[in-house]
Amino acid sequence: MKTTRTFALALALLACAGTGMAAKKKDAVKEDPSAEPADPYPSTYRPYPGMATAIRGATIFDGEGGRIDNGVIFLSEGKVTAIGGPDTPVPADIAVFDGTGKYVTPGVIDIHSHLGDYPSPSVDALSDGNEMTGPVTAHVWAEHSVWPQDPGFGRALANGGVTTLQILPGSANLFGGRSVTLKNVPARTMQGMKFPGAPYGLKMACGENPKRVYGEKGQEPSTRMGNIAVDRQTWIKAREYQKKRARGEEQTRDLGMETLADVLEGKILVHNHCYRADEMANVIDMAKEFGYRVAAFHHAVEAYKIADLLRDNGICAAMWGDWYGFKMEAYDGIKENVPLIQRAGGCAIVHSDDENGIQRLNQEAAKALGAGRRMGMAIPDEVAWTWLAINPARAMGIAERTGSLRPGKMADIVLWNGNPFSTYSRPEKVWVDGALLYDAHDPKRRPVSDFELGQIGAGDVK
């Protein structure tokens, strides 16, 4: 209970400060109420208070493929301020944590999550990820379904070291809607978690899901050729909307077309659910036809078949460690998928798409790493950590601010009690923007949502 009260007090103070700032901004800018607003649901995120900190003696994976043994890392004012070797002096007036025998990494970034819009408990009343009313729902925004009290957020932080995550709509529709990137912190509202300045994503889907959902309703699309036809027809409409907008011509606001026009202008990143290699190739050609770029193919079970094509087009592949075979388009999965993309020089990412898998993404990456080594690919541990750090950050458009331990970047950091690729290792401490939000040895720093507090006795929370 003390933990929740501490977080609530901090949130209240931050909210008051944020309200004052927002009011001043509103007074200073008079907007045309009929115009398309630049940021109608702005982030109100403010970092929790932290302190100047050093972690010394640990093995450091910097998130970009670098490694320092017996290293030292410094955090101050929410940022990484320095990183060095064993001889780096440590000031006496800061908090110092002993990392001997332990590992430090950037916080895990999950590029594909449905926490908040498919929260726990998994019941119909909380199922808010798929707007299955038509194959084109580009007008919906996942953030308007996010429930900040989802217990999964705290579990992902404490069990998985996840500090940043992208929440996507589901994959029933060809155009599923906008995604949102969140900082994994306790908050009263979605906007209190919203990663400041992170670009939006557009969730798209190809393959079995949309053709099954609408084929069963007797609607288009009911085939893969129908999928592509509806996609292309929609992009034609979006391009006309975008051209009129660019010319300043008057037209009725259309939320879906606004999203798609922003994609065509490079303001919104495309995250495409796609399993089969041939379909990914079709989508790449369609993107060239209409002048947009796919940031990442998600699930990408057959990415290994077109690793060179993905590399040459600058498209990341977000994959599971070993999920395959649960439907026909997932039939040709192999355990070496992730390392084969790495070997080809592509952008490999390990993602969850699951409220349990997000709590052990380090182990999912370890499974892929082990499979690659058994195949003869000698990928170092520190390089494999890019699959959970800088690579998803790049695909989400936030790599300048997080995803690696570089001075000036957000101090999103995990201290693991052992090698993070070991089944037996767990986060010991987790910092988000330099604030210690989880400590395995301190019950007061174990985030518990209000919803969870309502389901257990007060005596169960220490």
C-alpha cells in the first residue's frame, strides 16, 4: 500500500505541474477549431524523481552491440551521463550500487504489445484492441483503449525489465489504426504514460486474419488478392486526400484519411503484421507504388527467406523466438529466424504480442541466440541485446532518445542479477528516466496497480 501511495503522490505533484504548463500553452496559442489539430491528446508524462547514481563493477551491454566488463555507468537528472571502465572514478556524494557479478543493459523495448487494450483479466468487457466493424479502421487510435491499471504493465517492468512499449491495435483489419508508444510507469491516464514526442505508428495486417474475419461475414476481403485490392484502393483515396491537404483545399475532416496522409508524408510509421515471405514482398512493392515505407514487419515468421530484401529496403523484422505452426501462414517458421536476419545484416527484433511473453523477452531472445549458435552463427551476447534495445527503438522512431546507454539518452536501465540470457536471471533493479521504479529487495518499490489492490487483502501488500 505504501508503494502505491508514494507513486500516487508523485503523480499528483507532476499532474499539477503539467496542468499549469498546459494552461499557459493553451492561452498562448489560439487554434482554428475546424483545423486538423497537431497534437489533440498530448503527452503529460513527467519522469519520477531520481537521484545521481552510479552502478559499478557490472558487465555492461550498451544496447548497440558494445560491451564493457567491470564497467561503471552514471545517471543524473534522468539521463545517462557517462559510461566507463573499471578505473573510472566514482564521486562520494552519489548513490552507488554494486554490480559485481551482475549485468547492466538498456531497458527492454517491446515493439509489439497489447497491454492496456487487451488487459488482464482477459474478459470480453476489457477486450478493446480490434475494431472489427470494417477492414479499414485507420481512424481509431489504440491509445483510446489503453487502461493504465492493467496489472501487466507492472509485471512487464518487474519481471521483464520492459521500460518502453508500443501498444498496437489488433490484426483483424487491413488498416487497424494508430499505435502509441508508452513509458512503462504507473500513471492515472494513458497520457501520463505517453512517450513524449514519439511518432505514431499505423498498424496494418495482411494474410489470414483480415480475409478470415471479413470472409466469414460475406464481405470483402475474403482472399489475399482481396486484401491487396482493398489496401490499394484505400491508398488511392488517401493520396487524393493528402494532395488536397497539401494544396490547402477545403475538405471535410476525415480521421482515417488524416492518419493515412501522415503516413504518406512520413510522419507516421507503418508496422505491418505479416507472416509469409511472399506477402511481405507484395507489401514492399505496394509501399513503393504509393510512396510510403514499412518500418517493420511484425511476427515475420518467414523473414529468413527474404533477409536480403528486408535489409536492402531498410525494413526491420520483429519476430518471436520460436512460435510457429499455430496456423497455416505460421507453418514455415524456424528457430533460427532471428539470427539469420542478424547474419544478413538486417534489423532483427524480438517482440512479445503476449502479456506473458513480455515478462521474459530476454529468454525469448536467448532461445533465438542459442538456435543461431547451434547453426554455427557466433553472435556475441552484447550484439544479441540489440534485438531488444536499439533495433526496436529505431523501428519506433525513438532511437535518438532511448535504446542504448549513450550519454544524453534517457536513463532507462536494468540491473540483472546475472547474465540476462540465462533462464535463472531476473531484473534486480529497474530505472526509468533515472528513477528507481523497481527493486527486488525493496517491497516498497514494486509497482502494484489500483485494480490489483482491489483484488487482494491489504495485508498481502507489504
